[in-house]
Amino acid sequence: MRAAIAARRHGADVLVLDERAAPGGQIWRDVETPAFGDARTLGDDYAHGASLVAEFRSCGAQYRPGTLVWDVSRDRVLRIAGDPGAHSVEATRIVVASGAIERPFPVPGWTLPGVVAAGGAQALLKSAALVPAGPVVLAGTGALLLLLAWQYLRLGVPLAAVLETTPRGSAWRSAARLPGALAAGGYVVKGLRMLHAIRSAGVMHLRGVQALRALGERRLERVEYRAQGRDAAIDAQLLLLHQGVVPDVNLTMALGCAHDWDAGQLCLRPRTDAWGNTDIEGVALAGDGAGIAGAACAGLAGELSGLEAAHRLGRIGRAERDRLAAAPRAALARSLRVRPFLEALHRPRDDDRVPRGDDVIVCRCEEVRAGTVRAEIARGAADPNAIKSRTRCGMGPCQGRYCGLTVTEMIAAARGMAQDAVGYFRIRPPIKPIPLADLLALDRGEAPPEVALPGTRAQAPVQR
Amino acid sequence: MFVRHATAAAAATLTIIVDGREVQVPAGVSVAAALLGAGAVVLGAAPVSGRPRGPWCLMGTCFGCLVEIDGVPDERACAVTVRDAMRIVLTPAAAAPAPACDPWGPGA
């Protein structure tokens, strides 16, 4: 949204393709039509999204909701599905804001009905005002987990337990990074407020939780764990898991952008310069899809990429671009100072990323277990694509989004290799499943794209 | 598993048909939210093992919430908004070796 607003301010013709039905992404999901009537029910950070969305709606960008971009070529042709008028769009400049997804959390039983990603539960809260119906356990680590707990407590939802896998004392160990965190403004205070709410409500809140397992016959019935040296269990029908978010790299991978392993974030992120430019001419990234930095940073990075787009399209000169970028760049640098602290504080445990047990499901779609993956590594599979072709891991509809990092890290751990050296699944378009009709229409040049949108060149129908 | 909070904004009610059974749901929510809010736990069977499967990411990226909507199979329930008289099928017609899934869970 910020990229569109910034580019529009300087007269660029902007088309925004959004897979979702309304602006806001995941953070400000459905903020225009709040499920509780008043967006402030879910906190000020959420409510503030409404003014950004309103500004976006009125900035003059063309907005196409319900449109999936399933491929982008190096010469900037976007293949789209869900739009009745067009199957492809050609652009002079592209800013990709594909956002983040939940990090995989491969613990025993994580695929049982009743085990849901905390981000998913939060999506239900924002979109449909759904809250847990019975005892709920929140487990893992990360600001989202605490935020969700806070949001539920404000709504009077009882929590059975908050089980943090963050090692005890990690706040102290992260203390060296605290000055940066405090300089970033607001984050530490917000975190403390959430922790206080959990404490005041008398919710069982444990740290240093290990050996999480979800048990049940056909649905979740019980959560087992180890904390403070003792094994324990809680009866529950809903377990919300979360250990951070990671960039959704499937589009940038399909595009062929370079990606690097980020040791602090423990994930792959696309390589960008200070303006969000990738190593592909005319393609830039903004937001968590380029590396996890949170909502405030996403907006600032968006603004910078919008200014860069306006510059590259000849709307503003270099000096003007740099002058306008000074303030957002300074704000971005300031906000980024909290990341080392948060990354240390909420570092997902090694055992929660690389499952020890052989029975743990690594690939949810194809139901491939850790033992199968390890057996192939032992037989010589040294890269994720060998694992993929031998076990089908990563071949399902999610296309490795919820197993790719696990496989890369399993190979790295087993072979003593750096994650960068191991690599990642080869991702090809379509980045999400599309109906065959969409592919056929493209080939036959049916439903010819509408008259060229200003600033884009409509793809000519194929002549046969 | 989930329930609509008492302070949720008022919404019109629609009727959807789930495995042949009429269910009242609020307008404007996703099929996944409607099903979960109505008490569903299991949305279908995992394609490989046939074991009961429920939603995970609820943001359209994990493909764990696939249901048949108005005759079209494998739609992400979390990505489709409910419409009046929408027909949803949770239980796949040809289940794999695992026991048939009861979408409403034990005791529903």
C-alpha cells in the first residue's frame, strides 16, 4: 500500500494485484469491515491500519482484488488468475510484497485436527470474530503468540496455558541487544504490557518448554511437554502453535531472484539493495517478503520502493528521490534496531526446527515423516531437490512453504553444512495451483486482455 | 473448537449446505470460518493417508483446508467467502483406508 501511495504521489500509473478480497494483507486483515465492529477491540496497531487502507483506496492506484499472480517472468510479464478480464499483464516496474507465512513447527502431532497456527487463529479473530470455544493452549515463541494471548484475554477468553519454548533467561542473554530495542521505540513496552496481562490473568505461563507433542486419535485431545525438568500434560482440544514468521519466497524463487540464508532470522530471504531492488531488472521487493522486520518497517520499505519506482519511471530525479527518502530511511533504520533483540529473544529452538523423532511429519501435504527424509540423507541425498524427488517432500500444493526450511535445515544439520550451501527446493510456476482453464486461455489467447492499462503493455493474444 | 464471540458485529445469516445438512452461518466470512464457527473440527481427509485433517494456516498458503464447493473440488475453504445456498462437501466420496471422518468431531 505504501509503495503504491508513494509512486502515485509522483504521478506513476500504478496497478495493485491483491490475492485477497480487500486491502490490508494479513496484519490489517479485514480492517475495513472489522468483525468486532470496532477495530480497536483487537488493539491500536490493528485499528491504525484503517487509515492506511483508506489512504491507499484514494491514492489513484488501480486495485484488483481476488487476483492471484502465479508467475512473474524476468521480462516482467505477470501471469494472473481470478480476473475475468485479463490473464497477464506486462509492467515496466514491479514491486512484490508477498509477505510472510508461519514458520513450520514440526512437532509430533502437529497435523492433528485441533492444532492450528497461531497466525491462523488470529486471522479467524480478525475476519470472523472467532475465539476458542474451550480450553486453548498457546505454544511456541514470538511476539504474535503474546499478542494473540493479549487479544484473547481482553475478550475474556480463558487460556489454559501459554507454553513458551524460549529458553528461560533468554531475555537476560538478549540484554546486550536491549539498547537497540529501546531505541527502536515502543516494542519493549508493548511486549511488557502483553506479558503483564498474561500474568495478571493468572494464566499458566511457562518458559523453556521442550518436547512439545500433540496427542489424540482423530483430533487433538492432549498436549504434552517438558518444563522445569518435569514432564507434564494438559487436556485441550485446541493448540495454537507459533515460532515466528518467515518470508514467503515462492514467487521470488520462481522469478529466479538470489536468496541468502539469514542467520539471525533462521530463514532464506531474497537479496535486495537499500531500495528493495532485486538482482532482476525492474523487480523490487518490500515488506516481510524481503526479510522479517514487522509492519512498521514494511510500510517504510514500501515507501522507499515506491520512491525508487517513481525515479526509475522518470517521474522524479535522483536527488529528489534521495531527499524524499531521507525521513523514511531514518525511521526504517531506527525501527530495525529492535530486530537483533527480538530475534535473540524469540529464537526458535533447534529441536523445534529440526525434529529429532522419526515419526514427526515434515511434509504436511504428502505426509512425509522425518525418518524418511533422514534415511535419504543417509543414502547420500545432499540437496533438497534430491529429497523432493525421492520422497515427494515439497511436491504438494503448498509447494514447500511448510516443509522447505525444515528439509534445508535437516540436511544442514545431518551433513554439517551451512544452510546457504544446502540450498532450497527448486520452485517453479504456478506458485499456487490454478485451474487448467487459466492455462488454456493463456495459450489460446482467449478473453483478450483489456485495453492496455496506462504504464503497462497488455500481452498480445497468441496467433495460431 | 472455535465460536463467534458475543461482541462480534451483527451480520446477516445465510444458509449453506454441508454434506447435505443445512447450516446457518454469518454472511461475509470465509467457508473455513463458517464451518469452524458451526462446530466443525475436521474438514476432510489428508489425500495420502486418508487421516482426518483440519486447517493449519488459515491464510491460503498451506492447502490443508480443501473442501468441495458447489461441485468444484479442492477449494481452499479459508479463501472463499460463503454465499447463500452454497453446497459444501467435506467427506471425500472415496475415502482411503482410514476410517471415515466425522467432520463435527466426537460428541457434536
